[in-house]
Amino acid sequence: MNITNNYKWEIQLKNNEIYTVGNEFDHNNVVRVSFVPSRLLLPRHDLILTDFKFKKRFCRGMIKQQMGMKEYLHCVVTDAFRFYLKSSNGQILITDSTYELYI
């Protein structure tokens, strides 16, 4: 089964360095996390983290066989919240920093 990822992520540090792959950057200096759509009509999302501490970002593919549902989620975890992005339609969910989303 193919799960389509319709977003590319981008992380900007205080010194204006931009990262688009890997996690080999100084997490303490993250000032912006962006999700740029690769398909027309999907929204772009920019998180400005001047008042929040970046902890990590990750992606997760979800498949529910019995429901035929497939989804690709992006997540940004900060000290205060989690930002979840559904790659299929650009929908977001913001939760407590400890909340784990399961589809």
C-alpha cells in the first residue's frame, strides 16, 4: 500500500540555516518549522517558535486495513504543544505536548 506524503518540511535556525532532511541540527536554535505542500490547493503551515522550545519532529504512516484508511502524519513537538498535520488534506490538530494521536 502506498501512503502519499503531500508535504515537505523545512526547519530554520536562529542563524538562518535551513534544514530539509535529517535531524542533525541544534534543536535549541530552531525558530521556524514549515510544511510546504507539493500539491496545489493544500495550505502551507509555518510554525514560528520564538516563545516555544522545539523538541523534535517526526512522521508517521497510518494504515487501518478494516477501514481502508491510509494517512501520513507530520508532527512537531514543543515544550507546550504538539502540532499534527494530515498530509492527505492539510488539516491540523494542536494538542497538549504529551498527547499521542492515533488514527
